[in-house]
Amino acid sequence: MKYSLGPLLYFWPKMDVEAFYQQAAEANTDIIYLGETVCSKRREIKPAHWFDIAKALSASGKQVVLSTMALLEAPSEVNVMKKYIDNGDFAIEANDVSAIQLAHESKVPFVVGPAVNCYNAQTLNLFLKKGMIRWCMPVELSRDWLQNVASECEQLGIRDKFETEVFSYGYLPLAYSARCFTARAEDRAKDDCETCCIKYPTGITVNSQEEQKIFTLNGIQTQSGYCYNLINDQPGMAGLVDVVRLSPMGIDTLSLVDSFRANQHGEQQQPLKGGHHCNGYWHNLAGLNIE
């Protein structure tokens, strides 16, 4: 099993981003995704700087993938995406189908990100022909669903042609909108947000009237209210999952990789019930549940 750090979903100050990835170079991860995937107004780290970080991490032995935006709303954002694709050194994570097409045209290998609606073996086969090397399944799907798709891929003869990755830790990215929920929470217009999301390093928690954490607001992205955590579900990934993805939520995420590795075969189960964790989707249950 390989372990990856997904792209940073939050807007952190430049110094914090640099410090995080300097430590990530020494972390027990195999793959690191870099880049802004949520909002193009988050410009403290520009593409050229992401490329520099990528080269430094690659030199430390990490496999680096550059992640593209999930929701494109302007030609300028497409141009930035093209810069990522034309970086000349690294594969990309395509979080929009347009990135898949452009990567195919440029003959750049790509990972299909969880934001792409990819639900069956026929779609995977199409993406494989265009240059897909790995895919991260949509976060709302279950182990049973993944098993069925794997069987379909076996029938098509493509099961061993790409890697399968599963989002296994962090607030689940559930939806994207043209509106900015963080700006709205501060009674700001989206065009005059002053990137206020930088004040919320892991988003804004939204509680129900019963005080249940139901969502986390992260700019234009709506995330789960509970932290998705499949640390105890790894034995069930054997034969299905090649890469376990952890979403960065702070420096502690780096040490959490060691905990995941230690429990790969279920030998060091972690107590999750009673906390703010969930794993319902993996078990084909309501997402808020913990099995």
C-alpha cells in the first residue's frame, strides 16, 4: 500500500505552506499532490512557486503530482491550468474533465481526481486511453461499489493498467459552487472577499439546530462536518486499493501517516466512536455514520 498527501484544500499563509512541505519532505509518504484546487483568488503561492516546491519534494524521493482546479469559471483559470499541464516534469491530477482533454493533447500522464464524476469501468477505460495512470474514486462511494467496478475492469482487461486511490482522511469535499460560502458567512461579496478564508485554516464548522456538525465551509467548497477516517478500514482495502490518501489539515497530518501505516493490516485499531469522525460512505451508510 502506498500513502499520499492530497492537495492542500485550505488557504494558508505562504510561510505556513512552505513550512508544511519542508516537513512533508521527511514524512513517511510516497506521493504528494500540490496546487490550488479550490479558488483561483488564493494567490500567495503562484504556479512557479508550486513548481519549485514540487522539484524540492521530488529531489527528496517523493512522487509529485500537480493538482488542477475543480471548478473553472474564467479563461484566466484555464490558462493557469495549462501552465500546470505544461510544467514539463510532473504528472497532473485532473479535477475537471477539461484538464483530462488538455493533458491528453499534451501527452501528459494524469490522475483522475475525486471531483470528477467517474462511476463505472467504461469511463475508466475511456480515461485510460487518454493517459490516466491513477484515479481517486469519488468520496461518496463505498467499498462495495469499488469492488463492483474492479470486477468490471477485470472483465475489460484493464484492472492492472492503473492504480486506485481512496480519500481516507480529512473533511470530505462534497460539492463546489460559484458562490463563496466563507465570504457569505462574513457578509462579504465574493468579488470583495479579501480572501477571508485565510482566517480559517481548516474551514468554518456549520452546526445543525441540534448542534450536530453537518458541514464545513471552505470558500466555494462544501465539506463534511465530521472528519472522514478510514484508518481502521484498511484491511478491507487489500486487493482493491493501491494508494491511501490523507488530506492535509495541519502538521499533525504528517505524523498521522505513520499511524495509518502501522494499522495497514488492522493490528493497531484506533478508537473513533464518540469523536468527530465518520466513515459511513465506505460502508454504504449515511456519510455521518461511524461503523
